[in-house]
Amino acid sequence: MVNPVQPPRDADPAALLRWQWGRSLDTHLKARKITRSQFRTMLLAEGLDVSVQTISNWRNGKHAPKAHHQAVIARVLMVPVQSVFPLEAAA
């Protein structure tokens, strides 16, 4: 299940942070009604070539985007990096 409401049980801090970032990215994309394919096109326009599968992995918390990818993602969404990728997982 993609982006469950509850974080993974017994997850380590890095997994919790990836989960939170995925939820946040998903929320930003849904609020703007941006599909994965549209988002990929937007990222490509900024010089970031990632697959739709990579975007899915970010959204479901399986993987975290690299720091330089986070900056591009925030720029594309027109929000501060910290609004999508906070440094600490919420309690």
C-alpha cells in the first residue's frame, strides 16, 4: 500500500524520515493535481532525469531523494525544501 496513514512499525529513524518525506511529497503533488508523469516532465525541464518508478519510490518512502534532487523538487513545487523534506521525523 502506498503512503499508509501510519508509519511502518518498528521502523528505524531513517525509514521514518523517508516515510514522512514520501507523505509530504505525495501531499504536495496531490494538492497541485500533478501526476507522476507530469512531475517527471517538470523535473526533466529542470535537468533532473528520473524515472516514474523512482518518483513512486520517493512517494511511498522506499527511497529518499538525494539532497540535490530535493532542491530541484522543492523548486519545481515552488516551496521551501524544508516544507517537503524536514530534517527530523515528526513525533
